[in-house]
Amino acid sequence: MVSLHEFGHYIVARLCGVKVVRFSVGFGKPFFTRKRGDTEWCLAPIPLGGYVKMVDTREGEVSEADLPYAFDKQHPAKRIAIVAAGPLTNLALAVLLYGLSFSFGVTELRPYVGTVEPDTIAARTGFQSGDKYNPSTAFPSKTGAARKPKSSSTSKPAKSPSAFRRHRARKPSAPSMPQARRKPVKSQKTKATSD
């Protein structure tokens, strides 16, 4: 990130006609240097940043030949562009990475039916292997968002025979699910006897 930030300063400085003396990645005494053209490329041992050193009359003596290429002798618009190039490079990189993160998608689980055992409620209802179900429409709220039913002993049974929407051959339908019957529990009366 730091290297790209400084490289943004470097590119715009060169485009604006400013002479770049050194491009360094890291701080401290360089352990690797290589000169290409007018710029000395360096690697330093402290990886906490970097810097781009340009010709500037405020930082020392500048030869007459280099005065037209000094940073402080440029038009204010060019100087603003050079200073802003670093943060804008980081911003462009962030937008690029953010966009790439959406291009790969997200893996999610799909509610597909696996194996349907014969002579079961699912088989009698019409469930088939490979059917896709959307249970989010089971209990729609007033705002349209799905909500879970409140569990209560006094809650009434749902009027709808199905709490699912089946998607088969791109045609959604609601399977008819039979209601499970409960056998009534007979109460037994006991007589209390005392000795």
C-alpha cells in the first residue's frame, strides 16, 4: 500500500516535469540501490513507509540546469496534483479491490430436498428429490419480511396447509401438507382412601 501510494506521487511528478531524485521503500540506510535515469531506487530496512524525494530549492542548493524541474517552481495546480496523487492511488486501489470482491460471489446453502422415503408424510405430500423450497414465506410480517411464529400452547393451528413454496421447473407452487392427527389422552380418575 505504501509503495503504491509513493508510486502515485512519483508518476504524477514525472508527468508534471518534476525531477525525482530518489524513490525509497522503507526508512533507514538503504541496503539496496539501483539508479535508472535520474532516479535512485532504494530498499531500506525499516518497512514502516517510504518516500519520494524530488528536486526542491527549499531543501538545498539546486543547480541552474535543474531549476525548471524543481517541485517548488511548478504551477500550483501541478503541485496540488502531485501531492494528491498518493491518496487518490490508494482510493482507486480500494475501489478496485472492493469491486473484485463482488465478482466472485458468495457460497451459500440451498434448501433442496434430498432423498424422499416412501410411505412418509413428505412422499404423500408430493415432495420429490431435487425440489427447492423457500420457507421464508411461511410467516410473512406486515412489512413483508419473514418472521418466526411465536411458540405458545394456546396458539391456533395455521390455516394454510403448507408453510413452504415449492420451485419445480421454475414454477413455484404450494404443496398440500396433511395435518398430523393427535390421539386424545383419556384422563383416569383415582379415588383417595384414608386409613
